Amino acid sequence: MKRIIFILLILIPHLESKAQFNELIRSTPEAEGIASRYVKQFLDTLQTFRSMQIHSCIIVRHGRVIAEMYPTPWKKGNSHALYSASKTFTAAAIGMCISDSLITLNDSICKYLGEYYPEEPNDTIQAITVRDLLTMQSGLPVDTRMRTVETQWLRFYLAQKPKDMPGVLWAYDSIVTYMLSAIVQKVTGMKLMDFLRIRLFIPLHITQVAWEESPEGITCGGWGLYMQPESMAKFGLLLLRGGVWNGVRIIDREWVGEMMKPQSVTGKYGYQMWQGNYHGWTEANGAYGQYIDIIPDKDLVVVITACNYQGIPHQKLIKTILASHCQKKPVAIVYRKLYRKVNGRTVKTYQLASDLDILREAQKKYSIPTVQGNAYSHVCIRNTNVQLAPNVLGWQNVIIKPSINGLSLEVTDTDNKNYTLVLGNKKWTENTINGLPYNPRPFLNNFSNLPQNWKVAGCYGWSNDGILNIRLCYTNWFSGADISIKISSAAVTFTVKPTDSSKRIVTTGWIRN
């Protein structure tokens, strides 16, 4: 067995070089029992929420992709941060370990993590079971700050004073999922990421995948997974099919059922999965709008990735626009008259187009709006060197360089990383940088196994009053930022609105000679 694992780990770099998207079978909405006009209505509606920047959506019916969108500058081949949707993958690994007779649900976690317990642990701590971790009912207090300041997470967590007996109090806590990851590592001798790579990712041909690790060298488990949206759809389809992929059992059917049904005292949470708002629906749910929705009675999976700071009624939209119009048999393709416009006026000539044609054209044109404004400004900014006060982007110095093709920013960040961002006027320009994306930096700086390079798409426009407006999207992460730079003599006002927030954060700067 060890030899097989060693050979697989040797082959992993070669496997990862192959593209993996467009592997699910593609079909049309009508062939799978839903009219294209409803699919387009659903995709269009997702674009209307001001608090949500949609990055991808994949709709799978009867095991086939019937529609997908990746608004420019996002691309289907790019990975995306899953945040807490990662938890459901960890629950799958626990089920595999149970099938392998390595652990049981009623085991005290002391059996696996005893070395991290206090010298004299109380009875409550010793009573915590694997099941209690799966259901978020450990009884220990939640400490979200701990991950950014501590390096011995397991010892710190288990040294806390319990709030209640295990199995009594439900409290959402990503560290309990981290502990499940530690248990998988203990019983298999492999990190959770490596275990799932062999048992789940390779069988599903999910090759472009990464997972953050803690300072203890343990896969984070509760967050930090990066993968392509299509890979998320594969996993959702695997759960919908009861753990079988292409005729091969990957996860025990009974375990999939247990994951997806209510398990907590609240009745709203299973094993690292949320109960949906409608009977039988379940969901892997990650912060800022990462969703894998599974609707068994409609044989439907919907995947969404986004940056959403307020929350949207996505399940209601799925229910009212998609699920309620799903038919058991194929439906007819409807053709419509599309009237032409000449000089802004509608004329009588028209072309005949199907709803499917209209949907396909729409899918090509979805885009995050670019910054509007002029390509050039009356403000003299040739090679302007701006020194910045501490700011949320972690930029300490920016050199603004206009060019024939647009504008570039030469950035030096607080980690002393140097990179150039080339921006397009009213169009997206892609870049790859070695600096970190926008995020609270102490959080990312405390983890390892992060991507080495980040993809950034940018655009710019000058306002008539000489303000430089910039929009950035970190397209293998989840967030971005709108930036405005106002230069008044030697003083600079630097304003940032992150896409994961409604707040504008203002800092200052000055021109360096």
C-alpha cells in the first residue's frame, strides 16, 4: 500500500499539468427538461445584486452541464477559494476513514489527539467525540482570532474552558473541522490533502487543486481549498449520485446520506453540510458566496463562486426560476423574432432565433463592469512615485506610469515584493504577480501552501477632475478592489473599496521626488 501511495505522489506533478475543465458532459437545457429562457433569467438575475460580484455559475441536470458562465475577467480554468465549502470535502474524508475501519463516530478524539491535551484534562474535554466535531457541537468556545496569532492551534483549542457538554451546544467553528483534518492525518499517516488527492481528487480527475496548511503542518480542513468551479460541480454530482463516479464507488452511500441529513441540535446542519431552505436540499457553503447546492428531487446541482458581502437569496432563485420549471422529459426549443435596430430605432426586419441561441450568446458576454473614464488626464503623472501610509492592500509604494497601451502601476508591498500591474482603459488586462491578493495580511501570512503567484486583472479610467480610478480582480482568489487615487500637489488621497465590503477605506500618501 505504501508503495502505491509513493508512486501516486510521484505522478501527481505530471497529472496536474493536464487541463481538467470541460470534462463533464455538456448538453442543452431543453434536452434535460428546462427551457433556456429560465436558465438565462437565473443567470441574468445573479448579475443584478449590487452586493455580489459573480465569478462563475455552473448548472448540472441529469449529470450534464446545461449552462455555465464566467463573467470576464474570470475564466473557467482558474481556481477559486472555496472558504468553508472546504468543510464538506473534509467530511467526505472522515467517511472514507470510517469505511476503512480507522475511526468510528463515537470515538473520543482523545484517542487520536491525546498528545495535545492539557496535562490534566477535565471530563468534558475527554468526552468530545468525532461526531461532536462533525456536527459543530464540541462544547468549546469559538475563537476566530486564534488562527492569526497562535502557532500551536490544537493545544490552544483543547486548553480552553468548555462552555457546555459536547453534543448540547451548536456553534459554528472552523477549528473543529481543522481537528478532523488532524485526525485524518493521524490515522492515515498522510495530510488530508494528500489522502483526498488519492481517494477523491485523482478518481474525479480534479488535478488543479491546492489546500492551505497551518503552522503545525496540517491541512486547514475547514477552509483554504482552491479548485476550479467545474471541480466543485464534479463533487456536487458525486454526492448527488450517492458517492459513485463513473460506476466506481468513491464514498460509502450510507455516509453520503448521513452527511446530507440533519445531525445537529438545530436541525439545520448535517456532517459539515448545511440543510437547504427546501425539503431535501443540501449545500456546501463558503463565505462570500461559494455554493454547491444539491437538489436530489430535481436531479440538479448548482455551483456558484462569487465575492458577496451581504448575502443573496440564491436558493430562492434556484427554487423559483430553475427548479420549479424542471420537467421530467425534454422540452421544445422556442424560437423568437429578434427585431433589428437601425440608428437607435427598431425596424420591422427581424431574425429568427431560439431561446437556446439567445442563452449561448448571453453566456459569452457576461462581464464584471470595467471602470469608466478617460485614458489620459490633464494631471501630470509621468512616472509619479507615490509613498503610501499603511493601507488594506499592503502597498507601501506605487509608481504610476502612463503608456501608449494604457497605464501601469509598479507596486512595492509591505513584504518588499515588487510587481507591475498593467491596466487597460475600459477593458481588462491580465497580470500575474508574486505579491499577496487583498486580504487581512496577518491571516494569510500565518498559513503555508498558498499559491506562489496570483492572477490579477485590472482596468482604469481618469475622471474629468483628475482622479485615477482603478478596478482589480484577483481571479484565482475571490476578491478584488476598487481604488481611487487623487493627487493634489504633493499630497495623495488613496481610497480603497474591497469587493468583500461596502466600506470605503481612505488613507493618505505623498509624492516622492
